[in-house]
Amino acid sequence: MKRIGLIGVGRMGRVLAGKLAGHVDLKLYDREDNQLQTVAAELGVAVADSLEELAGLGIVILAVPDREVISLIKDFNQLHQPMIIINVATNVAQHVLEAAAGKQVSCIGAKFVAQAKEMALGAEPVIIVNERPAELVPLVQEIFSPVGKIIIGNADIVTYINTQAAEKALTAAVLIEETLRCQPYANADVIKSAIRQVAAGIMKAYADDDLGPFAREIVRAIRAKLRM
């Protein structure tokens, strides 16, 4: 069983730790000690006391906000410990990781076309593992195989994919809100239910090719308008 450190127990880190626990010998680390201890206790996994301890494991996953990734890589550089860092932060490009890493630190991206809350509910994510460094790809595949479906390629494309999906979904949510706001009986609860249950439910059904006849007619009408 591989010994792996994971830094960050926020939304994504917490879910990822839950998916990996039992498949790897996992140690968690986070500056928010209360949250760290809570997650570790829930999952029955160990806590690392320092970055030095994590570096000694040889493999560390960074599940932290974009702005913290480079800072952590630089901290690991100072330890002069041969190690592999796997970054899951969407908006940190592979070339940025490579530029920040010292001689003894190898970095690779493994980015999720996913949403942490949906993963927590059991949705299987797609994970794009960066195609370079090629020698690290099999290792990352093995580590993340219990987590989701893996594709090898340019992991940086996930920034575009997730941004487009988020922008289009939020545009739809705002339009629903603005359209319904002036309608009779469309109070805050009705609008929230229309977005959360009707809209989100239909989008999931569309993704799963499970739309009913009424919704399929709407899809045909939308596609006809887009072709005009």
C-alpha cells in the first residue's frame, strides 16, 4: 500500500481523502487543525505533524486553493527531499508547477471535471492526468483509479472545461431567477426549487440521456434555434 500525504481538507480535499482512504496509506495535513482532526477522525486516517513528515512519504497530493500551490512547492523545495507532488488545483498550469519545483521535486497535474458536493453524493468524476512527466503517469493512474474515470492528456484543459460549464450553468440559474421573479407566487422558495430541482434535475437527466418526451422536445427546439 503506497504511503501518500494529502494537504488540504476543504471541500475537494475532504472528498478525495474519503475516496483514497483504505486504498492507500494516507496522512492528512491542513493548517486548520480543528477541521483536520475532525476529518481524520471521521475517515480513520493519520495526521501528519509537519511538511517534513509529509515529504518523507515521497508522494504528496495538493488539494488546496490555487494561490497556495506554488507557496507549498517552494516550502518543499527547501527540504531538499526527493518527492513527487500531484496538484489537483484547476487553475495552476503544468508549466507553472515545473517552473516552481526544485531539482528534487517532480510535479504533475491531476485535475477533476467534477464538483466536490456531487462527488460526496457518489458521482464518479472524470480526472484528466497530465501527459507529462510521462514517467509519473502510471503512478498517478494507480493512485486515482479508486476515485474516478481517468483520461491521460493535457490536464490544463480542465480550466476551460470547468469554467465553461460553470458560466453556462450560472447564466441559466440567473436567467431563471430573473424570469420567475415577477411571476405570481414565485417567491424565494419557488425560485430556489425551480433552480435546484427542476433545472438541476433536468441537466442531470440530459447528461445521463434520460430525458422525458417533454424535455426532449425542448432540446430539439433549442438546437433548432442554435442552428438558425
